Amino acid sequence: MHIGSPALLEAIFTLKGNLAAGLPPPAKIIDGIEIAPFYNNAEAACCISADFEMGWGWRSRGPEGATALGEIERQHVPLILSLLEEYSVPITWATVGHLFLERCTRSASGLAHPEMPRPVSDGTWSGDWYWPDPCADVQRAPGWYGPDLIQQIADSPVGHEIGTHSFSHINFQAAYSSPDVVRAEIEACNELMRPFGLRARTLIFPRHQSEFSYLPLLAELGVSVVRHRDPRVRLSYPERTASGVYKIYESMNLRIARHYDYLDKVKIFIAKAMERRAAYALWFHPSDPRAWFDPQLRAILGYLTAERRQGRLWVATMQDIAAYCDVRERLQLTCSQGEKTLTVFFTGDCRQTREVTLLVPVPSHPLSVVATTETGDTRNLDVRNRRAGPARVMVNAPALTKQIEFAF
């Protein structure tokens, strides 16, 4: 049976609880000026993340099965990058830190990575945690090392984010890890990412396993956003936790559905995200079947691009979305009204995001809008009415803005 009716499909997803409402964007209106929930006042945000793990994510399948999937992932990454470049869509590559290595060796005692503290078995493995490590190099074990693939991702003109999936794909539940294990895993990733000019800002929990015991520690280590799985909520505004780390709620994973067109599901979810000013988050494994990328991901990217072109959807990395939300949370504004001027003063650090979008009530269309930065530089800003409303204009303030002056 094939379900061809989007209305029936939406009713089924609603009945299953897939479209339950998550958090709305917190109000941020100061002296009548609204800091838009998303960049360019888009109705929704969209991020895509790839759990880039190669053999490390499949150790439960044994050395041969893990190696085979790692090598499939190696074949698929260039295809995925090509698709993303064709549609100019940046994504977050949640990368196992070990993939940055070109080679590794065993110690005199026979252990791989003896300097790393070991997690506790969750029942899916026994022996030493690093038993699957081939302790070889990218030429001899291409399914377990990926510095060349990481370089391809870093070199992409699209501007992808390279996040972390931990150093060795650990379970982040407190029963199976510890503060020492978590610290060592993230610090090892940061050490390996440093030559690439990177730092672990986004963390995807391996196998979605975490009860968020370590958020304060992760914040201390520089992680600012995680992907969050909730069986009840799939569309929500990014949630700021007490530690300052943001949760972006997972919406769905990439696949081809048997009984309906998967693109119809994407459209239903994004329409709901737009109604609620929520973030839509799609994820996949690069080792997924090839047809899931072309034609399935291709079709999804085409739809996202069309919505982005209309200005309704902001397509960005997890880090960019979290950074915007954090600037919005922290930023404070004060206003000074003159006879023919309006000056908006900024208090707070805007450097985390390239621009922040303001919706400003105005008596008439401004003759000029000039931003002054912390360094004293000035810049003329574009003014738009689209989606701002009849009595408001929309402006994007660049990072380090200290004030904006509107002249009428």
C-alpha cells in the first residue's frame, strides 16, 4: 500500500505523536525592537548532520563487518560532498576523532592508545575497549582512518562544520563513562583538530546515548551544542540548558520509506516547523545505502533550496544555529529617539555569529541605516520589509556592532 495523500500522511504522523509541539522561541522584544528567532527572520531553521564514524561506529558487527561499512563510508563521502556542493548546503559532520589520525601503533604492552582512559562495557562489547583498532594506517586500513576525507570536507567551498562524535565512539551515559573518560575523549579530539584550525563545538552522542550528565563538563571543554533525541518531540526551538549548551531536537533520519514518498514527510515536518518557528534536524550515516543519497537526499536538498530561495527557511550548520540563538539570548538593546533619528545601542558579545537580525518599528522607510562596530568602523546596512510587517523593517547587524543609527 502506498499513501499518496499528504493530508492522510500528516494525520498518521500526528496520531503517532511525531508532530508534538516542542519549545517555542522565547520572546526577545526590547523597546519594541524584536531580535528575530532565526537569521533573516526565516520561519524555520534547518540543519543536517552526518554521523561520520567509519569502522568505529560498527564494532558490534565484528572486525570484518565494521571494516566493510567503514570502506563503504569512504566511497560515499565524495558523493555526498558533491551533492551538497551542487545545492550549496552546509552540514555538520560529527566526526569520530580517531579518523583524524593517519596511523597509530600498539604500545609495548600490546594496548592501542594506552594513554586513553577506558569506558565501562555496556554489554555490547568485552575485553579492551580499543580491541577493534587495527593500529595500522590509512593505506592498510582505509575503513578506520580518514584524514584525507576530513581534508576534502574542510576544503569544500560550501563551508561545512566539522564537529565531534567523541574520539572513539563511546557511550556518554554516566553508567558507562566517567568525567575522566569524557574529558580525555574531547581533549583528544581537540588536539587532533587543532592542525586543521578546528575545535569541537558540536557534539553528536554516539548511538544517541546520553542522559546529559556531562553538560557542564562539555561546556567547560568548549562544546556549545548537542543533538538531542526525544521520542515525543521532534520539532522545537533550540533549547538552552543551564550549562549554556544548546540542544537541537532530532527530527528524522534519512531513508527511503516503503509506503509513502519520504519527501512528503520532509515537507510536512518543515511546514510544521515554519508554523512553530522551530528547527528541523535531519541526520544520516555516510555508510547508508547509496540510493538514500541519490536520488533521496538529492530530492530533499532540492526542496530545501527552493524554500531557502523563498526566504522561508534558514539552512545552516548546528553550530551556526546554536550561535545565533545564543547571541539572541545574551544581546541587550537600548534606544535613543531623536527628531529624525533612532539609535539602537548594543550590549553583549555578537562575535559568535556573523549577523543578527533585528525587526525595528519605524515611522517611515529609513533614508539610511548605519552600523558602527567596536573598532569604530561604519557600514551601511540593507533594509528590507519582507516578512517584517508593514510598520517594521528588517536589518542584519554584523558581528561586533555597538550601535545602529536610523535616519528618517
